Amino acid sequence: MAQDYAAPYFEGIEQGELRAQRCTACGNAQLHPRRRCAECGSKELTYFTTNGQGTLYTFATIYRSAPSAFIDQVPYTLGVVTLEDDVRMLTRIVGAEDADLHCDMPVHLTMSSFGEGPTLPCFTPATLASDGGSLDE
Ligand SMILES: [Zn+2]
């Protein structure tokens, strides 16, 4: 069960939204949810809904030696996305082949699920169609 401080984040996922925290003491924005601000330690955090637009900061495709929970999903791509809302997150990059990806390319939020797993906030290149959904192939 989610911690109370993280509940708005998971409610957002259910509604197709990616919500981040902003510290009212220092203005720092952060993802994923934390009990305290990672910059100043304040507990005065509020949630805002990101616009789901960002750029791909870096990425790597996993071909082997994945954790057992993901072994049946290789190859898959992990990326670090810098959102326009001033937060950066480690996420799955979906709907694109390695050769289609490059750093600084525009990406946007898409909700995806993998196998029997939960819905997760993922990102896909903004130039490609994205309808989210399951990625079972
Ligand atoms: Zn702070």
C-alpha cells in the first residue's frame, strides 16, 4: 500500500497524470514522491500535475542481466527524461527502437503496463504516435 505522502502520485497515475512535488519552502520540484524535500529537508510539499512534455537526457537499452522481474521483457530501454516542469526522472522509453532515439529529443508521457504489472508512467518520442496500452509482443 502506498504511503500517505505518495497517494496523490498514485492517484495521478490512475487518472493518466504524472504528478510531481514542489517544496513550498525552497521551490524545489522532485519526482518520485518523498516525505521530505531532497534539497532543504522541509516537509512542506505540494503536488502539481506535470504537462508530460520533456526531453530525453540519456538512455540505455537492457539486453541481458535484467532483474528477474524484468527478464521476460528484454530488450527494453531505460531513459532519464528532463520534464519541462523542471524535474528529471528515470523511466521506461517505449514505442521506439534504439536507432530512433537520441539525446535531447522531445518525448512525452504515455501510460503503459508490462505483463501483469501495474500501469507505469513511461515516455515515448513526441514524433511518434503513442496510444499507451500494453506492450506485450
Ligand atoms: Zn525544499
